Amino acid sequence: MQELYQVQNKFEEDKMSRIVASSILILIVGLLSACISSKPFGSSVNETVVGKGWANNSVNAVIFRRNSITTYKDTQFTAYYDSSSHLVLAKRKLGSDEWEVNQTTFTGNTADAHNTISIALDGEGFLHVSWDHHNNPLHYAQSKEALGLELGEMQSMTGKLEQDVTYPEFHNLPNGDLLFFYRSGESGRGNLVMNRYDVSTKQWRQIHDNLIDGEGERNAYWQACVDQQGTIHLSWVWRETWDVSTNHDLAYAKSEDGGKTWMKSNGAAYNLPINLQKAEYAWEIPQNSSLINQTAIYADKKGNPYIATYWNQNGKTQYQVVYKHDQEWKRASPEFRSTTFQLGGGGTKRIPISRPQVLVKQKGKQTQLYLLFRDEERGNKVSMAYSPDLHENQWELIDLTKETVGQWEPSYDIELWKQRQRLQLFVQRVEQIDGEGLLEGLVTPVKVIEVK
């Protein structure tokens, strides 16, 4: 009988052990599943090569390209300068690795990294291209047919303020119209011009010849976005002279009627043009803070703006996100950088970090935010700082590439993200010698990478 009890006890112990082991296994699997399910973008990266591009400076890969890559329905377009400084256009069907590439007859002054290419497609699928600008006359053309890569002759938009163009950028409106922003004037004394293309009449008209007024003493370096409701969000820093060290303060405005009228974040109307005294300041930042020029702005589904930039704080240069929440402007920072630098002087700078791009997703009451950047501290790779809930200011860091991308800055397919929440980046390893310096003979692959 005693032996029977011993056998029974042994069976019960083994059973309990199996239950405990099974529970532990279930717990481990659950934890792993939670980790996997909560993992942000970056679990896999797919890339395609479009062609080979000029890489002696950063002209193909600066942050203020709007757009370097864009999608119309199921067709994606991109543009870049090749080794002979020709403007190259390319397209593919989404999901395909094969690009149709067309080297146009147009060229640009690739020795100046300001002279970027911007593209957009209107509501009827016609490609609009602007290229090669740094205080010089407008260069603009349209495709000869919808979804085509063959451009027509260079043409005017409105015939007004087209002799001194810098930083041109397109933005898509929900009804198929296009916006076109650019600076008229020079660094330290310039004004923001805004045109609008009517897809029904196929005509451009000038909405503002001086939306943000430098008053002959300064100019605004802006960034803009159009949210899903069609509201235009605009933020900018002021620069007092040609010297980047004189950048200061972060201002904001928005328009809910296609750019005709503008208001502050609380709905109070601006009396245009906006100047230093009239502007709403999302964050006050003094001169000599290494505050950079144009960076990025994004607005969530509720129309709340998020502005990404960097400046010096507590002896280190840190990425910063300034955003509107509960009727207040707030600031968050991943604060992972351990070094500092001091920006000064003119021309295109060789900087240890790129300007960041910012993306936002809403998940219940949580605001998930993604910063895309490049940093010498991380080997100059394509990197991402991810916050699963911005209001908690917790961050994870992910490298999306293994190899260096040199002096690359992030730009992405804005329309594809807006419409389908798919993130695809224009990536090319480029170099930049400080102050418009050039390497010789550097040609590298132009890639589009998808981050899943």
C-alpha cells in the first residue's frame, strides 16, 4: 500500500511539474508575442535600386525635397540627378522591383546642394517637376501625358516673382490641386510665396506674394504639410542674417481654406502677412542654439501638429519634437545623443546629424511617433527613434540599414504614407564637404527602401 501511495505522489508531482512547466512556457510565449506585436517599424527592410546618381554632394538627398518620391494610385515616381547632372525621372508599379527610367534633357547646377528636384502628381496624374534653384529664375515643367516621364518645355507658373526662386516644394491637396511654396529673395531677407494649381482649369494662380514677411531684415525657413482633412500646417524658424547661427524661435500657422486665410493654433486669425511680431511661437529658442533650418512637420488625424528639429540643450545637441496637445505646446526629446556641435556660417553645412523627419500614428489614446534621421554617433546609418506613446516620452532606437549613408537626410513618400500607412524612403549614400565643397567622381545607387 505504501508503494502505491509513493507511485501516486510521484504521479501528482510530475503532473504539477508539467503544469508549472506548461505555465512558464505559455508565459514566455506570451511575452515574446507581446514583444513581437509591439515592435515598431523596422522588423524588415526591403530595397530596390532605381539607378546610379550624383553623390559628390548632398543635392539628391537633402531634407527639403518635396517630393523626392511620390505615389499616384498604384504608380510611384522618383527623381534625381545622375553623374552628368541630368534630371532623371523614374516610375514603377507599387510592389515591383523594376523601374522605368528616363534621363531628361534638363540639367541642374549640382555643384550647389540647394538646387534640388521636387516632384508631384496632380489629381489627373500629370507629373509636375521643379529643379535647380538657388536665387535664380524658376525652372518648371509638366509631363506631356498622364503618368508620363517625358516632360514638355520649361514654362512659367504665374509670371510673378519668378526671377529669384529658392527652396521650391509641392504639396498635394485632397481635391487634386497642388500647392507650390518657394522663397523669393535671399538668405536673411526673403519672403514666402505661395501658388496654387487648379486641376480643373490646369492653371496656376498666386495666392500670396508675401505670406511670411521678413520685412527686409530676416527670412523664414519653413516646413509645411497637408493633413488628411486638407488643412495646411506651416512652421518656421527666423534667420536674421546669412549666418545659420542666427536662426531662432519656432513659429506656427495653419490654413483650413486652401491657403487663402491663416490662423494660429487656437483659431485666432492672422492679419497677413505674418511677421516677427505677429507670429505664434510654438517654442522660443534663442540665437546661437545650433537650431537648424527647414526640418519637418506632420499633423495627426485630429489636426494636431508635430514639429521635429534639433538644437543644443544642456550641453548636447538633441533631437526635439514640439507638438500641440490639450491646447498647449509641449516638447519631447529622445535625448540619446552624447555629443554637441555648434552651427555657424553659410552655405551647405557638413553636419554630424541629419535633420529629422517625423511620422505619427494614433492607437487609441496613444500617440506613436517615429523620428527618421542619420547620426555619426550611430555610424551614419538610416536610423529611427520610436516612441510608443509620446506623452510618456519613452523611446526605442533602431538602425534600418547596416551600411553608412554618408551625409544623407531622410525624405519619404508622403502620399503613400498618408493614404496607406506604408513607409518608403529615398536613400542614397552621398557626401558633403562643408560650404558647397565637392568630391570628384562619386556615383552611388539611388534606392527606395520600404520599412515594414
